Amino acid sequence: MSKKNKPIIKGKKLPIKQLKNQLTKLFSKDKSKRLNASQAGNKLKVENSRDSLEHAIKQLEKEGLLVHTKEGKYRWNTSASIETQSRRFSGKDYIGRVDMIRTGAAYIVVEELEDDVYVNEKNLKGAMNKDIVKIYVPKIPGKRKPEGKVINIEKRSTTHVLGRYREDKKYAIVYPLNTNNIKDVYVHFDQALGAKDGDPVVVEITDWGKSQNKGLWGKVTAVMSEASENDIAMQGILLSNGFDLDFPPEVLNQVKDIEPGVLEEEVAKRRDFRKVTTFTIDPLTARDFDDALSIEELEEGQFEIGVHIADVTHYVPEGSALDLEALNRSTSVYLVDRVLPMLPEKLSNDLCSLNPHEDRYTFTASFIFDRNFKIVDKWFGRTVIHSDRRFTYEEAQEVIETGKGDYADEILKMNEVALKLRKDKFKNGAISFESDEIKFELDEEGKPIGMFVKQRKEAHMMIEDFMLLANKSVARYIAKKSQQEIPFVYRVHDLPNPDKLADFALFAKELGYLMNMNTPREIAKSFNGLYEAAKTNEQLKMLEPLAIRTMSKAEYTTENIGHYGLSFEYYTHFTSPIRRYSDVLVHRYLDKNLKKDFRTNKAELEAKCKHISMQERNATSAERESVKYKQVEFISAHIGEEFDGVVSGMIDRGMFVKLADSLVEGMVGFNTLDEPYDLAESRLKAIGRRSKSVITMGQKLRVRILSADMESKQVEMEMVVEE
């Protein structure tokens, strides 16, 4: 990508990392210049608020790069040592997350650095996968890829491990079933909880030793000899991603004392929607219903649609044991066959859940539309509702398609509104992110006996559109409420990385698709065009996951830079407080700001946002692992059978093939073909040395399953050549 095509910073809100980089450049360029936050913002021509600029400048002052002058301004710290001045690039004080690789080394993901920092195994200081660590980087990035060493472990990601108990002469050894984090843990016999040789056990690490994966000691906290292989695998995935399987006793005791039902004195404080037509629409297997929709006809053709969300904060006092545990977890984790909830089941599946035919406390975003479906008024506040009907997505879809069924008029009108909201969203530059979601049919033991790709229909999109409306409206209300910034939880999504985007554009060009990268709007338009073209072109469909990886990751932060993918200037998460702690915070701070301007400590809130974002990534990792495990388990019952697939990727030793129906991905080694094949530089095709035959990305193939390794989750295939 040429420099002229790279996104510029002028006229936009920058995330904290970019803002600090630009401020550093500004002050270091003229070391005598004295500026306050507003003046610095004007010089940079960014749209960040004064509070945001001051927050970034204060961080640079703490890092020793800026000095606070007597007149209340800031200047470059000319007396700072070279080491101090390069600290932001050397990483001496950087905090990052460990991402282990198979060699035993790791990359440290540091927000302030463009490149991940490589750390050799010997320099990890006992750090393990997903640990939060402090690192030092002796070399300045830019000259070459950064390489550093761990100087302190700030937070362990895993304290409990699921593994196989094996007895030795003087002690026992627990060999983890998931080796991504820890290799083995030693246990004294008197701390084995009666475990026998070969038992699956949960062990709590009590002594971390002195070096990487050596000298780890622990105690057995649970023996799982009666557990099924499936339970062991799923619980192992949860533990390896840092999630506790059980709630602490003090949390369960707090929940036990909560009285069910609604109280009239509480109802009197709320807007009453109980006589308004209200229903939920959720998956068939859903057990917690955290959102409901209502619709009521008003005068002169107007009507009101209410987006009602479970009022979790009513039951979760701020700072309580229950609240702290919810923050620690930050999210529910959805594996293939189970949910590990953020809140105890009494809350998530009962008291907070918007069950049909029961009065429930809610927090509502309500919208009044005119006869042309234009929003003429909004309202936010605490409410009480009574859901008249629980719909599955399939039932709601049937109403949309046939025009018949319970509350058909209401659903059809809501769908009309949703269609307009959706049209406006894409007209304004939103990107259509579509990725295949695998669903499993399981037997009584949890083994997969069938797989299918979930289809998104109008009913799904209708609910999504109203949730998006509520989320962006809440965020906009807070952002516009006061001229002085109100610290809040925003869901942001930055522009794509220019370098990744340039690489992707070249990749797409070789497959015959041209990206327009002149402006962010044109980039979004090009991505949407790609998704449309991929519906009928298998080769282009292979680009969809690559396109998603090109995008920046959405995250939670107090620094609002907008949401590029949705093309929203303001966006948050308000609609799922049963399963996301971000939404709990949003409810809490929205409620306080409905009464008067309320400003919490921004730095403390930002720390919570970072933790929630990290837990979200851990949950996503666990969910993907469970899907991969079930895919491999499913295909392991079909060794020797043939399937249709498409080439989904290529590496030096072979090509990945994704099966058409199950989306199981496996490797076809080039050494299994009838002649040697060479991989093209573009990695989009392989060419036979003798025949010059070509295998390309997206090409349809017939393959046979050779093996499926449950431990490594690897599938080996061979190409079937038709006679």
C-alpha cells in the first residue's frame, strides 16, 4: 500500500496507543514547545476529548517522557536519559500477555507495540500461556523484530489444571491433558485426595518453581474417576483457558438469600410495561433470556418499540462478592455441549431470565417511531415487564415467512422496522461480517453424531438490529450528555491495519478480486462486495476468514474511537448483562447518569475494560477449542470414508482441505500425491513438477480420511483421484 492510501489520523479519534505515539512525536520534534492538552489536540487535529488527551499525556509524564511546567503545560523531558526516552520502544515497563508457541518460546502481545515481542524459552522466567507479564526489550523495534525477556509475572492465567494422575516412587506426577499451558505438576502423596494411578484429577498449583515448566508442585482438589471422557475434555478446555469451574461458597451464599418475584414498592419506582405486548425470541436450546421486545400502538400512526434487558444490577450490588466474581469471570463461556455461566444459575436461568408469563425487572431502551419508521423520541430507564410468549427463532421465522401465527401483526411490523434499520446501517458504511457457525447433534454421552452449518435468517437479524439500535443509542446518550467527558465503557473497532490490508489486497487480486483502498468507506464497500461475490465463488469464499483476520479486534475501552465495522460513531454493549460484565457496568453507569452527571475514575474503569477484553478472548479461545475437539471427534468415526471439500490453505508440506458439510479441516500432505508439488510464492497454488498440474485455493477436491488425533486435534487426509 502506498503512503497516500494509508488511513490518516487527522479528524478522527485515536485509541490510546496511537494517541500516545502521536503526542510523543509532537513534543519530541520541538523539545522547547510547551502545550496543554487542548493545544496538543489542536496541533494534532484529532477529535479526542480533552479528558482523553490529558489521560494520554499523564501516562507519558509517568513514563518520564514529558514534564509538567509551572504554567500548567507540558514539555519534552530533555534531561531524561536515553534509556527513559526509548522506554516506550524498549518495553522495559511493558505489560503484555503470553502467547506460547510449540517450540516452548512465546510471543508477548503488548498493546503499545505494533509487533509482538518474541521471548526465548530460557527467558520466560516460568511464564506460561496467557499469563500477564512485565517484559524488558533491549533492542529497539524498527531495526528488527523486537525480542525481549520476562522480568516479572504479574498475573497467572491458570491456577488449576486437569490431568492424568501417575504415581512415582516418592511422589506423583499429574500430566495435563491440555499441554498448551503446563507440562507436568508434582504432587506429594498426602495431598493426592485419595487419587489412584491413572485417575483424571484437578490439581491446584501451589509452587510455581524457578524456571519454565520445571519444579511445579500442587495438590489434588478433585478426583474425576467417574467422569466421562467428554466431561474431562470440556472441563480441561475451560481450566486451560483460565476459567474456574465452580463459584466460591460466599457467592453462592449471597445468591441463596435473594428473594424471588417482584416487590410492589420496587415496581412503584419503575415504568410499568406489564400490559404492553411483549415477547422473547431466542435459540431453541436457550435457558437464559436476557432480552425481550415490546410494541404498542400510539396516536397519529406512531408506535413504541421497547428493548427490555434483564436488570442484573438490581440483584448484583456493586462491590459485593457476587459482583467481584462476575468481574473476574467477565463472560459466560459457551462450549459445544454446555455453558459455564458468568452468574450462578439461580440468577442467570431464573431470577434475571425474562421467562414467559412472569413479572421481571428490566432496564429498557424505548423508541417511538412515526408512520415512516423514523425515530422521533427515545427513553431509557428501569422498568418491569411481563413476557406474553417465548418464541424460538424458528417459530418467529415461520411467522415472518407465512404472515400467520401468534402476534403475527406485531412481529411483521417489527421486522419492517428492522429492515429499514439494517438498510440504513449498510448505507452508512457497515461491513457485513458473516462467518459459518457450526452446530452439533450430540448423543446422550455428548458424542457428535451430526454436524450442520447454522443459517442466519430474518428472525435472527431482526433481533440483532434492535440490539444494535439499543447499544448505539445508549452510547450516544452518554457521549452527548455533557460537554465534559463522562467515563464510560465503549465497544470500539479500529480501522484495519494498513500493512495487513495491503497484503490481503494483493492476495485477493491474485484470485481475481480488486479491493478499493482509497478511503475507509471504500474499503468497507469492497469487503461487502467480496462477501456477496463469495456466495457463488468458492475461491473467493476462502478469503472470508482472511478478511476477518485483517480487521482490527473489537475491544472494550473508555477511549471512544467509534466502531468501524458497524459504522457507528458511538457504540457499547447494553443488551446482555446475564453473560457479559461489560453490560453490567453499562447498566450501572447509565442508571447513575440518568439522575445526574456521574463520573467514575477513568483509569480504574479502563483497567476493568482491559480485563473484560482479555476474558472475552479467553472465552473465544475455549469455544473454538471445544468446536475443534468435537469436529475431530466426529470425523474420527469416519476413518477411511470419502468426503467432498475445498482447498482452504497451503503451507510448504501440504494443503489444508475443509470438508463441505461439516467444515472439518485436515491436511493433505504433498508427499501423499502421485508426484512432488512445489508451493507458489503467493501460497495460492501448488504446481506438479512433472505434469505441471495446478492445485489452487478454493479448488474442489474429493478426499479420504486417514487419521484423526484427539490429543493434537489434527486430521490427516489424502486426495482421491477419480479413475
